[in-house]
Amino acid sequence: MSRVEEIEQAIDGLSAEEFRSLAEWMRERDQELWDRQMDEDSASGKFDALFDEAEAKSRAGVLKAWPPRP
């Protein structure tokens, strides 16, 4: 049996309260990993082209507000 299968079985045995607690922990953990990845990608320059494009459009006066204003 794989570790994932063992974890799945353990999760199946949780009470509703324990499951909600685990789900909240998983959401927080996922957000932390996402934030860390975004920070790493930004620091490595992966977003530089996007920033450059936005700055060029802003200077050209064609950058649109988001969300669109009514």
C-alpha cells in the first residue's frame, strides 16, 4: 500500500470535525506553497516580461482598469 493510500484510509476514519480541521490545514498549506512559488518566480525574473508589457501599455495609455469600471 502506498503512503497516499494509507493517508486516504486515515482520512476516511476522521470525524466530521477532524476532517474540517484537516481541510482547513490543507487550504492554508496550499496557499503557503502557492505564495512561496510566486515569490520564487518573481525573484527569478519569470514575470519581468509581463511587468514590462504592462508598463509599456500604461505609457501608451492603453492599459485598461481591472475589473472594468461601469
